[in-house]
Amino acid sequence: MPTISIFRDDLESLLGGARAKRPVSIEQLDDWLMLVKGELKDHNAETGELRIELQDSNRPDLWCCEGIARQIRIKQQGKRQAYPFFTKKPKAIQRLIVAPGLEQVRPYVAACTATGYRVTGEGLAQLIQTQEKLADIFGHKRKTVSIGLYQLQRIQFPVTYELVKPDEARFTPLGMETVMTLSEILMVHPKGLEHGHLLAGQDRMPILRDAKKQPLSFPPIINSREIGEVRVGDDDLFIEVTGTDLSMVVLTLNIFAANLADRGATIEPIEVRYPKNTPLGKRVITPQDLGKRRTIPIKTIEQALGQEIGTKTVKQALEAYGYDVSAGNGTVKAKLPPYRHDLMHAMDVVEDVAMSRGYAEFSPLMPAQFTVGGLSRIEQTSDRARDLMVGLGFQEIISNILGSPEHYRDAMRLSGTAWGEMVEVDNVMSLSFSCLRRWMLPSLLRVEAASSRAFYPHRLFEAGDVAIPDRTHELGSRTETVLGAMMAHATAHFSEIHSCLDVLFYHLGKEYSLEPVQHPSFLEGRAGRIVVSGKPLGVIGEVHPEVLEQWQVSVPVVAFDVNLSQLTESQ
């Protein structure tokens, strides 16, 4: 979860009104942070610096002082804040031209100007922090979103977003003293070394230039030092966002525009002209409100909260949290403010109603019956299996059920097979955690890959949850408990892991048989399907050398994977 640094004076100034003249106590701040799922981690009384951890990864608009202050201010005023630049149509507008060819490189861009706000030290610190947090976390380390800030007075419109050969353009990048070509930036500059892989395999590179052919930046790598170095005292800014997802690009710009408007800047939209149609058309004016109204029954909200609160209370709570709301006929039609795009389910609205009203508004309900808890059958089987594996000399690991398709599918040679079907996460914040594992071996190999310096043999196991796609299930998948075990050393072979499986099933009081199976992750002829009462419950075998090479494991590995949930049901 993101942790941000803000200053107390800056927060009080952004809160405005009487609060600008009256200090905010730490106790009051703790109460307010509940509105943004925030927790105060540290407070420097001398400098006024506050370190705040935010628990909501779906609200990038809150990852800054302006966003936190905005949410508190809206709650105090009881209504949403108006940002006319999202809806008004300007008469005269500057243009940003997108050249053909960027569709396969980095296709989308959004931009605006901000004038009338003289950048302060605190404001510059927040601009830089917000830029870094949004690009690294929300933008997947600049893959889907990167941001540039510039001195507007040095730019002559129209600005062009185009492709050039790596040695055709040159400028002095931020942090350097010498003029460099784009290829030199990729080879020498720290940001080029860190993010250059995003442009790997491209023979032409994206660049932003103004009407005088002055380079503004080399997205998503680095800005030009001459134009793209914003300093304290600057009062006219140009903001651009490039990326591979248009809605994320526009949302990121919306957040910056709202932040600068909160600091007193006048925001002027820019028209982006594309060579081809985009999901928003060929001519896209940004910032732009992408929100749509969603109709939610009042009963749905009341059932989720466990209280009958009525249409009026729901409407007031949502308005006091920044929504545009209309109510009638037992429903509310809710629309998020333009700097938010996290309404995916009715429960998101329910949660905002609860936070807006305050959790203290809910009366605790004591249990009416006394019950005694106990372990479920699957947990009893899992604990028994863990004890047996430890007794066999294996070491338990605990890993994350979430991972990437690259690890769970591609590295296991499962692409294009039924074993490669996985439950994937929609609207992910990080590609590293974008799908759910369906067996244990990838998790075990991840630990093994990091353990090459430990003395062999290695014996690892894990008993935990997996998600198995199942179109017949009401949710489209089943969550089941699986036991996975592996052995790694120079002479590891099938008989060795087979003997461990024998001992495990003997002490669990179950009989099993093995049937030959062709599995892409295992050597052909050295893999078997584990069958109990005529039902396949797992797989055992010698891991394929190509899989070991993908994981950079240098010794043979043997493994088995048993579905404990189905094994328990067979008892």
C-alpha cells in the first residue's frame, strides 16, 4: 500500500476556511484519515512532516496531500467540489498532435495547462511525489502511465507526439549536464537503464516536441532539462501523460488537474488529435470526465449495511463523499467525481456510504446464540498433512496466492493448454499480481530459485489455497486446498518423491494409484496422475528441464501436487 509524506501546514492550507488559521490536532487528523482509509505512521513535530499509509490501492487520487484535503473538505461542506474545466467547452484551445505509428509503441497522450499558481516548496514536493507514485504504482512502473511537467512559457504550440530514430533527436535530460541522443539516454542515464526495457525491440522512439522542434521529453524515460525542470516560483505549467491505456492516461491527468486547481491554478484543456479513432474518438479534449451514472437499489445498500437508513440518508452520505447523486423510486443514481474511476460494483458504493456516515453510526449487535468453534475437516486434513511433511524432513513455506501469468503459466510450459487456464484479476494495479495460482509447484519453484546458495538437498512443501477455473460453478471458479511438495538436489529422481507420497497417503489412511500422464511441466514418461477412488486428485513427476531453465534452477527437481479438499471429500 502507498505511503506518502505531507506537511501539516500544507494540509491546513488546502483545507481552507477556518482550518487555515487553526492548527489541526493529531487526534482530529486521525479521525479524518478514516475517510480515506489512511493511517498516520509518523509525525515529526519539528518539521511538521506527516507519514501516512493509505489502505486503498483503488484510489490513486488520495496518494497526495491535495487528495486527502479534498476528501476531508468535501465531507465538511457536505457536497462535491465543482471543477468547471471538466465540462465547459473552451472557445480557443491549444492542440497536441499525435503522429501515425505510435499505436504499437505508446499510443495515448493527454495534456492540459495550469496557470496562475506560483509553485511553492510544498507544492513542488507534492507534484514530484504524486508523479512518482502514480507512475510507479498506478502506472505499473511507467508501463501504462508516465507523467511529465514542464514550464509552459517555453513551449510553442502545437505540441507534436511522434516517433523518431534513436539518433535523430538529442537534448539534455534531467539530472545530466550534457546533450544526449535518445540511444545514449537509454544506455547511460539512470532512468534509461531502469525503464529502457519498455521500449525494447522498437526501432523508433516516442518523443514530444513543440512547434519549434524543441524536445520536451522522451516518454516514458525522462524530460528535457531545459523545459521539463519545474522549479519553485514557476507559475505556468504544462502537464502531459502518456501511456498504453487511454482511460488510465485520462484519469491520471484528471487527478493532476484537480490537484493544481485546488492550489489555485486555472486549468485550460488541450485538444489531442489522433491519426485514427480511439475509444474516445479522433479528437479528444483533456482533462475529461469519464464517469457514468450507476443505478443502485436502496435495499441493496441497506442489506449490506444491516440497517434501514432511507433514501435521503444515502443521498446525503454520497454527496458528502463527492458523488453526484439523484434519488427516486427506491434507487440512487450515483456518479463518481472525474478524478475517480473505481466504481466496479454496488459494494463500492456501500463502502463509501459507510465511510461517509462514519462507522460510529452503526450500533453493535451482540450474538444471540452461544456456539463453540472448531476446525473444519479440510483444516484437520491440512494440519495432519503438514505434520507428516515436517516429519519427512520437508520445510514449510507460505506464499501469495496471487502472481503473474508469466510465472504461473509461461514459465511452467502451460501456455495454450487446459492446465494454463487461470483465474485472472480484472483492472489490476500490478501485473505481478494479476492472476491466481491453480497449483503449488510455481510457488515452490519461486522459493527454490532464490535458494541456490543454500546447502542441498532442498525439501519444500506448502499447503494452501488455489483457484481452479470451473464454468459450472456459480462464481466461475473453485477455491480448494492443495498440498505441494518438491525435492531439489543433484540426484533427485522420481522414486524418491514417490516414496514420500507413499508415506503421506499411508499415514492419512488413503489408498491411491498412479496412471501415466503427459504434463507439459514434467518430463515425458516420468510423470503420473494421482488417482483416489477412481478420481484424479493430483500429479507427480520429474520437472521438465525447460521449466527449470525458466526459473534458473540448476539442479533436478521432483515434485507432487495433491488436492486435499477433494481427498477430504472422498473420506
